[in-house]
Amino acid sequence: MSLRTMAFRKVVFGLILIGLLTTWPKVLCDNDASRMGAIQSAVERHSLIIENSSFGYTGDKVFVNGHFYSDKQVMTAVLGMIVYLPLYVTGIRLDQGLNLAYYLITLIVVKGLWLAGLIAFYRALGFTKLAEKPRVWLMLALGLASLYLTWSATYNNHAVAASLLIIGFYFLLKVRFSPDSRSRDLFYAGFFLALAGTTDVPNGAFYAGFLLYVLADRRLRGRVAYFLLPLLITVLPALAINYSIAGSLVPVGMVRAYFEYSGSKWVGSRSNELTGMSINSWKVLIPYVFNSLIGSRGFIVYNPFLVLAIPYLIRECGPKREFRREALVVGGASALIVAYYLLFSNDYGGWSYSIRYFVPLLPLLFFFIHPFLEDLSSGRKAIFAALFAVSTAIAVIGLINPWSYGYFGNFPLISNLKQFSRDSKAIVPELTRLIGAHQ
């Protein structure tokens, strides 16, 4: 079942339809409002100052040299600017509420990369011993039965980084295993991995890890320049834009002073501390780790397939395993990222369905599930089907609102169901009124 077969085309067509139906058509919270403010300002006013945009109200902003800017990594906004420019020229404008421009920007950037990431994931599995049909099953498990689906519904950097990482990973595997691979594939790998790091900075750990991976391979070491060259078109522009704003190479979102302005939601807040600004005490850390991984916000609870992915990843780190080097990099970088957020954040990602910070890890972790499907017994089929059903339900509930309004420590899944119930009760009478008025 290759990309050229009719069966696979039908699967991709089905994923496209799902993508069209699972993309939010409006800004939902301060986080995506902050990015839309930067996108709108850059395209419409040729400036990154967001205070005069439709989204200047957002609390996710910094105050630098007398003006407000988005506090988000700028490269995620740059991707949106590329899409919004032709929309703006044709009269499709960004604004609050239901908005076609927001829908199209999210659809093309986030959901488009989601689809590209799934295809890259499927092709990466082609380097394993996995049969054709189970490759599709595992691709669908990633795309529909994990928070990769949930977070592809709204404009955020985590789903974007997840897609970029798996695309870069595919090209690395192609360089290693494909006899017709060329140096340009190493360049593509470096480009997508570096871009992932500029859209979601902690994920630069994967670029660093895979740089060591390239240097450790005698066949690839001599071509390492191709892997490094993409830094010129990913990291340098991000640094240049940040320098133009603040006169510093340090990202504005990492400077506490820029958040200390009148009315800032960050000033004096202990339960909503800025990520990376201080380290958690043991008193905070223990319940925070529990709730982040297996408790109320538990990333493993909200992604049940991880009960397979994590043990198989650990097993692959053993000697003489075919993907040992890949497993060591993925495991090591994932552990560093998880440790960073557990140590240096305390708000579970704020309004968030589970822990959004860990979403970029999903495609790479799911890759290591493949041995489970290589020798399929009836028992394994039943386990896979059960996990798929439960995981899909969890992911779909997340679509109700990826930026879940759950209060600190509550279950976002329950919060989303309550929101759905509340909104349904409000929508039904309104639909009845409209139908009656029409008649």
C-alpha cells in the first residue's frame, strides 16, 4: 500500500475531510489571539506591534520599549503571515469571532502540516519490518487517537512542532536506510528539525540530539554541513526578528521584565508562574509531576497508546536493536523536554487539554510502537482496537476546546464535556427559534 495505491489515496482523502471538519474557525483564548495579533499586524501594518490589532486585548504579550508584542515564538507567526498575506490581498481579513481567515490560516498551516506529518510518519514506518496495512493502522492511531488530532484544531506551536519533527525524522531515516538518498535529504532533515526548534524552542533538543546522531555515523559525518546549513534560514531569522524588537538575541518571552507592566496577568501570580523563570520546590514538584503524567492532566492518561510506546522505546535502546540510535536520541531529548517543563513550569500549560507542551513528542514516540504490530495475534489486535477506541474518544472530546477552561487541577476532559452540555443547551433553543422564524 504505497502512496500511489488507490487504497492509500482513500485513506488520505478521508484524513483531508476529517481535517476540514476538525479545524476551529475562531480564536479561542489569549494564546492563539497573541499569534493572530502578530500575524495581522505584520501583514496589515508591517509591524509586529500588536496593540492596534484586533487581538490587542490578549494577556499573552510583552511590553518592550513602549509597545506591546506577542510573547510567542515568532516563527510560528511567520508561517501564518505567509498564508495570511494572499488572503488579506483578496479581502479575507482577520478579526474576532467566527472568522474565515483564522480558519484558513489554521487549516493550511497547522492542519496541513498535521496531514504532511502523518504521511511522513507512514513513510518512516516503511523502514521497519511492519507490513503495509498495520502501517496505516498506526498512522491512523497517531492522527486520530492522540492529542496530535486535538491540538491540530487550533493555531498553536505544539502541533506545528510535532509535524516538523516527524517530517525531519523521516528524512533522517531515509538518509540512513535508503541507498538512493542524497545530501539534499540531510538538508531537509536539518531544515525541518531546526524549524521545529524555532517554533517551539525546547524541541531544539531534538535538533541537537540528531546532530550528534549525524556526527556519530561515519557515512554521514562528512556531509554534516548539509544538516547545519538550514540554521541560516530558520534560527538566524528568528534571532534577527527578536533583535529588531528588543535589541537582544534572547527571546522576549524569556525576559521577566517585559511581562511587568500595568494590568499584566503575570505580576504577583504564584499559581500561574512564567515557564522557565523559576524552579519548582519539592513540595510543588511531586504533585505537579503526578498530575502532569498520570493524574488530572496526565499526558499518559490522555494518550493511552503511550502505555505501548514508552516501553517499546525503552526496549529499543538496548544493544543490537535496529533503531537503537534513534531511540536513544528520541528518548534522551524527550526526557530533557519533559524534565524542563516539570521543573520550570507550574500551571499545566494554563488553559489546556492535558499538557500541550508534550504534544511534539507524540509522533516520534508512536514510531516505536511498530514492533507490537509486526506479529499480530488476536490478543494484540484486541488490545490495539481497545486503545484506539478509548484514545479516539479522548482526542475527539478534546476538540470541543483544546484550550480547555478547566480550573487548576481539574480534569479538562470533564470540563470539555460540561462545556459541550452547556453550549448544546444554548444552541438548541436558538436553532429552534431560527427555524420557526424562517417558517
